[in-house]
Amino acid sequence: QVQLVESGGGSVQAGGSLRLSCAASRTVFSINAMGWYRQAPGKQRELVATITSGGSTNYADSVKGRFTISRDNAKNTVYLQMNSLKPEDTAVYSCNARILISGVPYDDWGQGTQVTVSS
């Protein structure tokens, strides 16, 4: 099990930037994949970006070119740099850690952090 603590959410005007942080209770290098997901009011949770232990990244089409996921192994932390924010990016952003044990995925989640983008 991995404990995850997010920080960095807040309110910003359209076009602005925020950086989210997700601190893990174990080395991120030992976690198969970490990612950021978001859920807006009345909508289903959706993937924003993921990064594997090997450093491969994946992004939702809606954030490509604007968001960057990265990690700092020394700090056991994963970041989401969000630039050129849009009102439609408003959501609760949650950090996810996925560990594969004998091929079976186990997911842990952070508590979520609110991001609000005003027009």
C-alpha cells in the first residue's frame, strides 16, 4: 500500500499555471506507474497523465502540449505542471499509484486537490 499526499491546487485565471505535487510514502521508482486523474462536477473521473517507473509518459488529448508529468525519485514525488489552463480544466485532481503484483494491479489514491480556473 502507498500513501499519497497531494498539494498545489488552487484558483487561477485562464491562461495561468499551477503545479501539483504528489508525495508518496515509498520510493516512486518501486511503483509501476503513477498518474493524475481528475473529476469535474457531474462527470466521470478521467485520466490526465501517467508516468511509468521506466519514465514513459501518457497524456489525455485534452492536455497534450499544456501539461507535463514528471517525477523526482530522490523526493518520492510526482509532479503535474499545468500551463495555459482553461476553465474546462476545473476539477478535483487525484494522484494514483499502481503496483503490479503477479500481474494483478493494485491502486492507491490520494485525497484529491481542487483546481479552479476562472475565465
